[in-house]
Amino acid sequence: MRYLWFRSLLVAFSLFAIRASVLAQTDWLAVNPPNSAAQPQGAFRGSVPSGAPSSGPLSLSLDEALKRGLRYNLGAIDSQQDLRQAQGKNIVALSPFLPNLSGYLREIDQQIDLAAFGFKFSLPPSAGFSIPTIVGPFNYFDLRGNLTQKLADIQALRTFQSSREQRRAAELSVQDAREVVVYVVTAAYLQVIAESARVDSAKVQVESAQTIYQQALDRFTSGVSARIDMTRSQVELQTQQQRLTAEQAAYAKQKIALGRLIGLSPGQEFNLTDTLPYAPLENLTLDQAIDLASRNRSDLKAAEAQLHAAEYSRKAAVAERFPTLEFAADYGVIGINPATSHGTFSVEGQLHFPIWAGGQARGDIEQADARLQQRRAEYDDLRARVEADVRTAFLDLTAAAEQVRVAQSRRALAQDELQQARDRFASGVADTVEAVQAQEVVSSAEQDYIASLNAHNLAKASVARAAGQAEKIMRDLLRSQ
């Protein structure tokens, strides 16, 4: 009697554990979508679709995904347009130092009222003539070309130098945007690989649970085991089927997210061709990565260029107090008609020096100095963050490598435990409690192994991004042996 009571309690506890496992899995998927890490932000989440979907599925390698991402990702496109704007501003800032040529042709037909200009002529009648107050109408034409140029303007020079640095910062930002695109596309590709592995693992678990259920059904039909064994194994089978359905949906969503990053049409089907198995990182040390980052991070170089631009902007504000020298000249022909015209010209030089402008220069200097201090603080912060990014990425890589090692061992042990439990059940030594529990252990071990392997690959991708060499060494890092 005591044995039956203990056995019933054990069965109830087993069913409760199975149900709790299902609910936990469902809740975890709701709160933490599979592989939610490394999600791109802002414009890098979108892309410009490359065209209508093809009739069949595409074979998509990591290299092809990166090429598409660099071409169609919205973040990369936006950075290119920002560069064009910076180039346009640089051209505008250069224009004051270049000759400004213009011309005009005027045809004038005019009549003048001298009295309106204050000319009043009053002659006595004895003079015998009078001076008219109306002149004209008369006409003439004027064909003329003008040349103006600044010979010395320190403020305009500093403004041009500032815009040149801003253009350089925009060029470096384009390179950094490419680095970001490579990272987010690689991360999304890895997530699809991981989710595909989860789907395959779930299918294997369904097949294993189906085998255990069939054994239990056969033994129940033969009258050698209780119905509870068959029910327990059936619950486990349905649990694994639920997991498979959830993983298949997550896999489809991850493929949609990857397609959005690289400009594929929403309805385009594709299959990944790269598997990227586990490979320890052995060809790059922490010190080497820090050195690469300090020399090659485009965002750090862009911040330095922005700092130089702010320095020139402050110098431009100071130069508002400096004199400027300008040159102007014109040449043309003027006359009643072209046949009776004559050439005329003028040449002018002007030195302009400010005396008092109501404190505007002082205010501009104050604003420019504040921006300079902001850019300097941002640059110093980014220099420290670059090294912190590399160190953090290496810590994640070390932890993930250890997790992979442990997960591999646990995976093998769980498979051995399941095989023993199935053999014991088939031999009639044990019931389905051991088999169901072992099945859950295998499922958990498989999930841990896939997650740790994906974390390791993501950590290697983070190392490449942190070192500022994602576009150059990402593929080599992921395939390093």
C-alpha cells in the first residue's frame, strides 16, 4: 500500500514537472524571443527591397548576405547620403575663395524729371532761353562682365577647414556604417542558423518521444504495463510537438528579419548554405584586438575629425574680429547701340575691418567653445569605450567557449542517460518516468548547446566589430580553426 502511494505521488510529480516545463518554455518564448540579442537599431533595421521575389528559393551564403546588406541596408544608404550632404557643404564653404564671375546685358529707355532730384532752374525772360526740367526720353544699352573675389578672409578660411573635417568625418562614418551592417547581418545570419538547429533538434526530440510512446502503447496493449505509462509518454510527445511548432514559427520570423536587413522582398524564400560550426578563436589575442581597434575604429576616427572641425569652428568665430580684403572688377561696352558703343571698366579693392558688432563675435566664440568642449569630451569617452568594447567582447568569448565545452559534455551525457532509460523501459525494469525525465534532460541539453554555440559565434562577431575590422576579418574569425 505504501509502495502504491509513493508510486502515485511520483507519477503526479512527473506530470506536474512536464506541464511546468511546457509552460516555462511558452513563457520564456513570449518574454524573450529566440535570439533576441544583437538586434539592429534605427535605420539599420530596414532596407530598400531589391526587386520582386524569384520563382524559387535562393541559396544564401554569409558572403552573399553581406554583399546584399552593404548594398541595400537602409543604414548604409543613409550614411552615403549624409556624406553627399557634407561634400555639398564643403563645396559651398570653398566657394568664397574662388572667382565669382557674372555678366549682364541691359537695354535702358529712360526719361528723368530733374525737379524730382532737387534741380530747379529759374532764368529771367530777358535771357531768351530756358532750361528744361525733363530730360529724355533717351536710351542706351550696357553689356558687362563682373569679377569678384576675396583675397583675405580668415573667417571664411577657418569655416572651409571646419567643413573639410566634417566631410572627412562623414566619410569615416560611412566606413563605420559598413562595419555596423556587416555585424548586424552576420548576427542575424547566425541567429537563423541557430534557430534552424533548434528546429532540427526539436524534430529529433519528437521522433524520440514518438518511439517512447509507441513502446509504451505496445506494452499497454500487451498488458505488461499500466495505462499511466502510455499517458505519460503521450503527454511528453505532445510537449515536444508544441516545442517544434514554436521553434518553426521562430525560425520563419528570424528569416524574415534577415531578409529585411539585406533587401530581400518579403515573400522571397531562401535557404542558408553556411553552417559555421564551433571553432575556437586562436589567431587573435586581446592585445592585438585592442591595438587594431585603436588604429582602425572608424567611429573613433570620425569623432577625432569632428573634434578638429569644432576647433576650426572656434577659430572661425575668433576670426570675425579680423579684417577682410576683397577685389572687384568689371568690363563691358556701353552706348546707344552696338555700332556706337565704347568699352568701359572699373577696378576696386576694399579692406573691411570690424569695429563693433554688438557683441556678436563674443557670443559666437562662446558657442563655438562650448561645442568644442563637447566634442573633446565625446572623443575622450569614445577612446575609453573602444577598449572597453574589445575587453567585453573577449570576456563574452571566453565565457561562451567554456559554455560550449560544458554543453558538449552535458549533451553527450544526456543522450547516454536517455538511451539507458529507454533500454530499462523496454526491458520492463523501469516505467516511463525515467524515460520522460531523460527526454526532458536531452531537450534541455540540446537547447543549451545550440545557445552556447550561437553565443560563441556572436562573441567572435562582436570581437571583429569592436576591433573595427568587421568587414575584413569577420569571415576569417567565424571560420577560424
